[in-house]
Amino acid sequence: MNKELFLSQLQAVAVMKKVKPKTCVPMSKRVAKPVVEDLDEDTDDEPVFDPDDNPTLGYELVGLKPVLRACELGCGDTIAGQVVEKRYCTGPVPHWRTRCRTCGYYVSPDGKYFVDGAHAIAAEYVKYFNKQKPKE
């Protein structure tokens, strides 16, 4: 993969900031850092190789771009960075509750609609399980 193709694909998913590439001294001209006691002259003009600097990196990765997509639960919202929460509840009957943490909607007990709020979903599950009980 060439550098232009790599940068174009990276820019599609990330926010980047261009920086000036660091300059590197060629191997033939590198000089070991002199000991402080041996300094007789001012040698601040000579560039010294620093192994921590990467001379080939010409950009800085600031962050990833948010990916917008439809809600996985089907509420119709367009969400970036969705988190779906599944919680095991024991009352009135042990069951799993599913909620989109981003939009805050719970999936109804039968999975046909969405409920907003913890108290409302608890009431929905009570109604749902009361209807499911066989009549004696």
C-alpha cells in the first residue's frame, strides 16, 4: 500500500493534524553526546540523534471520527457510539431487560415497541407476566 492510499483511508475514519516531519541526522554524521565536563566549545548548533523521535511520522492522530448508524434495537434514531445494556432482573419473574444506553429506551417485553423510563418498563413487565400466568 502506498503512502497516499494509506493516508486517504486513514483520513476517512480519523481526525488528523499534519505536523512538520522531524529531521534526522544521517548515520555517517551522528556524534555521541559529549560529557558535560568535556565541553570546551559551544556545540548547540549540531543536531543530535534522539532515538525516541520518529523522523518518518508526518501527522498526528487526533481522534476517530464518530460512525453514525441506525439504532441496533430498531427505534429509528441515528446514533454514534451506541451501547446496548442487557440486565438480568429477578422480579416479578426472572428475565432480561434490554436498553439502549444512548437513547434511553427499553425494549418492551414482547419486543414490539419501546418504553421510556425504568418505572414504566417495570410496570410493563408486571402486566406482561400477569397475562402469561395460566388461570387456575
